Amino acid sequence: MNQKVRQSRANSTRSHHNGFNTVLWVLFWVFCLSLPFGVQAQNQQQEPTEPVTSEALPEAAEEPEEITVVLPDSQQMAMALATPQLRNQALLDLAVAAKILDRTRGNSDLEVDHAALAQNFLDDRAWLQMLVDQFGWVKPHSSVLDPAAWLVLGELQQHDLEDMSLVFPGRTPEPVLIYQVFQRATPRLAAANVPVLLYEIEADAIATWDAFLLLTAPGETRHAAWKEVEIAWFTDRQLPEAAEPGSEPEAGQLTVEELMQALSRLVVSAVDVAPPDSTGLIQLRYSLLTRLAQTPTVENPRTRDQLRDALYLAGLIDGLHDGRYFNFAQGLLAITSRLLELPEQNQQAFYLVDWLVAELPAISAHYAADFASVDPSLNAAMTATYEVLLEITEAYAIEPGPETEAEASEPDGESPAVEVPAPRTVDIKASRGVLADAVAQLALLIPDMGYYFDTPVRGRIVEEINICISIAAGRDQDGQPTMTRRQFDGCMETLLRLAERDTRLAELSGDMNGPFTTDTLRRELSVTPWQRINFAIGWLDERYSTPCQPPANTLPNPLEWAVLATTLTWFAEHSPEFFNSSENEARLTQMRNIGGQLIRDMAEQAQCLADAGPGINDVVRRVMTDYELALRELESGIEKAEADFRAQRLSPGADILLDEDASQTTGYRPVELQIGPCDTRAVCEMSGALSTTRALIGLFPDEYLIAEQAGMGRIEICYRDMEWVQRRSELVRADDENVANYYGRLGFNLVGRYIEGEQETDIFDFRFTSPEEYHYLFAQTSAEVLNDSCPVEWVGSRVVTPLREKRGGIVPDRLTYLAASRKLPSRLMQNNWDRGAEWRDWFVTGIGVTEQEVPEVPDITIRLNQHLQAVYQAGQEDIYQRVLLPNARDSQGEDVSLFDEMSEVSIAKAMIRMQMMLFYPESMFNQDTIRMAVAGDSGLLDGRTMRRFREQNVALTSVNGIARERVNRLRDVWLKQPEELRRKGSIPGSLMYALTRINLLYRQLFIARPEPLQEIEVTAEPQQ
């Protein structure tokens, strides 16, 4: 294998050496590399066994500079793994060390080629760094989320067959993972296996690193070939200080009880929303790693397993602070699955089961809402694991006494006879079924395993698998297997035929030709994505105009292929003597090719779509745009529906929020409100309308303005008691006492009233008196007229005045006048209300008016709140019915339904979910925000979310904002994903695990030596 690895750190570090040392160092290595392999390992002071020429004597006399190689010791590595800031790089270092050890395993008789191994380290470390850079960092996790393996395990359990290591979910052997992670031919498959490998190797970190260091130091000093590794990956990198020789860290001496108490402190920190205890976490991780190194696997495997689980659990609990909820549920499933493997001697076990039973309720109660926001299935998984843990506890819990065996013995040395009740047996099959359903919920987003795997369309596959497994389970009278080679080969051929043909049938993988109508989309999107993989690809081709072409052949259902491949793996591992044949090699090759071609086809589709257009137009970004367009149509419809309801139920210009109470402020001013007489039956000439202003209406407290808007009552401003005040009279002529001119000031009350039903309530009352005196009447001189404040009835009356001189009988001796108004209130108001003197504004400023006392105003807050709530509920019901019912009509009988718009939004979200699960399934496991968008209660808006909003009485006025915020959140997170991931996608879990098994099986059975790795150029920069 040829690889080109650019190590920039190495170059920059070597530049610091002085020129002389650099020349000597280079000459030394040129000299060493020119020698045979064995010569490099000899002591430099050993005399040559062959004659040395005179030309060589000067060179031999010069001893090269001694090179000291310093690599982190195992304690430093353990502390780096325990420290969050150093952990990721240390895990990658450890993985490469495990790979180097795996490469040399079985070759102990051969002399180690340190130069080759050091170069392998550099190449492999650069390879891992490239995978992380291109596909992103994923937290270490178990391979427990493997629905295909759980299904096969369930089938095997029904026939009491042994579950082999390769097919048991969550138990992938370390060599399998090492082989697949460092295969260069399929970077996506390698990257998908990286977090599982890191999870598997961490518990043995100290032992692995010690073995690696021992390998690099054949004598007392480390071989000089490893200097490149030091420079490239450890020089100038932050690492913990090395421990003093012979020192034993105190943390490693913690007891089991102290370790459990430390775990409990992490839980308290997470549940009480306290800051993360970083120091406590580092100490706990380091203590667990140290204790694991001190616990032999052979002598006490169960305690070691539970210590390993505790190490994993510490990281899961700490992750709750960062919102890594899916990671917690997934990890808890893995731990619980392992805990089902109960110890033979319970009294020697590390009681992690009891600790989990005690602590999980607090975690579940505190984070239930957060879990549901990401995916309600997380709570279901918590419940499932707790149920299994309780089953284990009730069946195997033993209360050990306070005394040891020696202390409890009788004085004469004989032990007392103690009757120990037989423990209840755990129903392993039932418990595994509970965990399998939880796996289906998390991995497949379906209610349980039977939701898909029990569907009638799988009938043929189910039948054939059952037949083959039944044959494998057959036993004769002596308990020996009855399966023959012919039967075995027949089953292998059947499994291959099912994988090649049946998994491509339309009922199991969909039809690329559609149709793609709305009704068809709604139906097809309701089944699991893998069952409609070809339909999804055909829809992409139909929906988007790109140069991308669908795959030439119909794709198989990835989940069904994984089930069949895992079943085949079990048969091969169960009966290797039958499987090891040229015919089965061809079958295995064909099965492997089917899975590999499926991965390549999906990657090609993803990359073609991503590269079509400006930027990265990946599948998710495309369907997200469709979702936004559909959402925009729905938002417009909801806004119109809300406007229609407000127009029908609220006053024009209303600005109140119906989902708030009476304490809200309002700027409402009814523009058409006019001032009229309070009582039209009691007016003083003036009965016309006067204009209002916003300021004048603003004299009403907000609750009355709110009540008017909501239709509970109405406000009114009116005038009353309009009259002439401060009146006086003057004779028209001094010689005529019969007629007079009357003068006075115009006065009236301006009243603001709230009217509800037949009840009128005065809210404010101002008395106005004109500052000027007006000649308002010409009439007879009379005290009665003067005392009349509203002399309307006198106008037009006759006033007869006798003449003082006698005119004889020819000229009348009297004059007759008609009483007449000189200034009318209506004319004065018209000229001075909103113009002239502008009396209208006086009521706002308080100048020239006197506020009158009004009766105590009753509080309407309670009734107003109830009314607002009733109107709000009516509006919500009206609009929600428009959105959720297909035949909603308004009061005029017109169709106002928004059901179609809501349906389009739901279809668009379901399409995001389908394409995400097909092309980017790992993103839904590794990013809670992405999973939340398509599966959580806080996810993208769809019909289910809208119904939940209705149940929670969420105001529709805020739905549009919530929907927009959620889609923006998804877009922001998605655009931050690694470009390589967005271009090529990721591999579904079961498909990845099944193909990994097939690859290893092929390597173990049919390849004498490891396959040559595909040549690939690797460019990686060491991380600081």
C-alpha cells in the first residue's frame, strides 16, 4: 500500500532543530535504512562480523546521535481519556494502538519491523483524523441499535439456538471493528464504525497502551523509528503530566461503594441543574480506568463488565448537561442488554443494577419533557430499560450480610447451615423482547418490532427464514444436529435469492415510477422508509430537475437485506464446516456485493443531488425548501382565518390579544365613535353629533376599551344638562320694560359611559362652562324666562308692548314682538367644538372643565376575563377546525377549510423524515436537534403537532412563529454538518453492522491474508 501523508506538524517541529543536528539525524536514518533489517536492531557498539573497508572506517568511527523517543505513558493516556478537552484525540490514539497490536498479534516469533509499524501508526492515525474531519465527530456508543440483529436473535431464541458473537446486538468483536474501521475502500462504512470501536476499546485503555508501549521498546529504550510518531502526534500537544515512577494514583484505590457514590453525585448535578462537576467526572473516569486495569478479565469478568458499563454511564450522565438525550437512552439500552448476562455468583458482582433502579426514576422525572421534545420514544426506552432492570433486581437481588464468611463461622470453625431461597429466574426472552421493541422505536421510529416485521408483505421472507432456522435446530435422539450439508447449502441459496430478488419487490422496496399524487404520497410516507426506498428515489427524480439519473436497477430494502445477511452470518458462524466451500464463497461474495452496491448507489444519488446547483444542494436542503413553501401557504391561510374571525367577532380596529387577560394594554380607538345626547328626550336645542379624538376616547380605562372590542359591552361619550348658566337680562330699551335681552354662558356635562346589556355605568363626567358670555335670547321681560336655563319653549312666543303715547284710533297703540334665539347651543358647539375655541381638547387637558364625581364603578375584570377566554376558545376552535377538518364551512356556508394546506405541510415533513432516514440516518442518532425536527414534540409543524397544539390550547397566533423558529433551527444545524457527510450521506445502522459482519466473515473464511487496502491519498493535520 502506498499512502501520501502530509504531516505539517512534523515539518514545523523539525524546523526548530539546528542545522548540525538535523544533518546528523538525516544521515543516521539514511545509514540505518540502508542496512539489513537485523542490523538495525544490533547494539551500536557491537564489532562488525565482516571485514570493513578502509573507506568505511571513518564512518564507523562516528557514532550517530542518540535519539530519545518520548510517548505518553498509560497513566497519561488514562488521564487524557478522562479529561473532556483531551478525550477525543486520546481515543483516536488508542484506536491506532489497538490496530498496531492487532496487526502484530500472532506474529510473536517474527522480529518486529519498527519502521514499518511506525509508518503504519502515522498512516492509520491520519486516516482516522481524515474520517473525523470529513464526517464529523460522533460520541463513542454501542452497536445495540441494530434492529436486524435483534430480529434474528428473537428468531433464534424461539428455537433455543445459540446466539453467536457476530450477530448478537451490541457485542461486535473488537477485531471485527478494527478491520472495518481501517479499510480505506469504503470511508463511509469505516467512519460509521469508528464510534463503536472507540466504545469497545476504552475500557482496556491502560492495558492496550501499556502493550503498545512495550511493543515500541524492544529493549530498555524506545526504538528510534517511533520518533516520527512522537513528533507528528504528541509533540506540542497538550497532555497530562507524567506520573512519578512507582507512584500509584489514589483515585485508583476507590472502592465499589465510593464509585457508586461518585456516580450518584453526577446524577445529583444533572437533576438539580447544577453546573457540571468536571473535576468529579475526570476523577471518576480515571478511577474506573485504573480499576479496570487492576481487574482481571478471566478471574472476575462480571465485575469487569459492570465497571466498564459504569465508565460508559458516567459519560452518559454528564452528557445530560449538554442535552445529549438520545445518546443517554441509547447507552442505557446497551448497558441494560449487557446486564441481562447475569453472574454465576451474585455476591461477587458489582451491583450496578441496584444503582440504576434507584437513580433512574429521578433522571426520568426531571428530563421527561426534554426527552419528549427530542423524541417521545426516549421516554418509552427509559421505561423499557427500567422494566427489565426491575425484573433483574427482583429475580437476583441478594442482601449480603455485614459479616464475611470467616466472621460468620461458628467458634469451632464449622459454618452454620443457612438455607438460601432459590432465586426467581429472569425471563431472558421476554426481557430481550422488551429491549428489542425499544430499539425499534429509537432506530426505526416505529412503535415496536412487530409494526414492520410482522406485516404480511414479509410473509415469504419470514417463512423461509423460519424453515432454515428450524432445520438448524433439529436434533436426533442423541441430541446431535440433523442438518445436512445439502440442507445447509439450500438455506444459503434461499437467503441469497431472497436478498437478490424478494427485497426488490415493490411491496418491500417501493416503485420508482410512482405515482406521486398527493394521496399516494400520503399513503407511501406512512410506511417505514426502507420499505419505500425506490419510491423515495423516484420522487426525487420526479420533483427536481437535475442531471441525476435513478439507479439502473431497483434497490433492495436495506433493512431486509440486513436481516438476511445477519441470518447468513449466523449460519456461517454456527456451522463453519458446512459454510467453508467454494459455492458458499460465491454466495457470500454475491451477498456482499448486494450490500456494497446498495451503499454505492445511495452515495451516488446523494452526491449527484448535492452537486446539482449552486452550493451544496443536498437532499435534506431541497425537501426542507419544499416544506417551507408549504408552511408559507398554511401560515397565510391561518392569518386569513384569524382575520375573518376577528372581523366577525371583534369591533373594527380591535387590537386586543384574546389569549391574554384584562390587564393587557390597548391602543384601540373606535374611529366611528361620535358624541351625542345622553338622552334624546331631554335635549336643549342641541341634539347633533360631535366628533371624538383618540385622546378623548383614551379617557376610558383600558378594560372598558377591551370590553368593547371583545363585544362584551360598548363605550359611549355623550353630553347632557346642556343649558345657559350665569344668566342675566337687560331691557332692550330703557323706556320699554316689556322686552329684554338675555345673556349667559353655555354649560353642559360630557359623560363617558359603559353600557352592558341594559345597564349603564358612568365612567367619567366633566362639567363645561363657556368662558364667554353670549346673548342667547330676546324675549319678554320675565323672571320666569330668566330662570329657564333652556328657554327653547319661549322662542316664537308673542310679546305685546303698549305704546306710551296715545295715537288715536288710527295707529295701533301697541307693538308685538316675537321671542327669538340669538345664540343657539348647536351653533356655538359647531363653531367651537373642534374649531374656533376647540372646546373638545379642554376635556383632555382639564383646562376650563371640572371633573364631576361619579358613582363607584363596579369591577368588570372577572367577567371580562371570562368573556375574553370564551371568545378566545371560540376563535381557536373555529380556526383549528378549518385546519384539521376537510369540510369546514363558515356561517355563510362557504368552504373555508385549510385541511389541504395542512396536509401539504405534513407530507413535506414526512418527506424530510423519509429522505433523512434513507440518506442520513446517523445524523438522527448523533444530533438531537435533527432528530427533534422529525420525531420530537418540539419538531417541525405537521398535523400531529397541530393537534397537540390544540390539546395544549396553544394560541394559533403564535403557531406561525413557532413553526418558523423550528424550521430555522433545523436549517442552521443542518448547514453546520460536515460537507462530506452532506454530499454522500451516511449508512443505516443495521446495514452497516450486517455488511461489517459479512466483510469479516469473508476475510476470515476465504482470504488467507488480509485484503490489500485500496490505495488512497490521506491528508490530515494532527490536532492540538
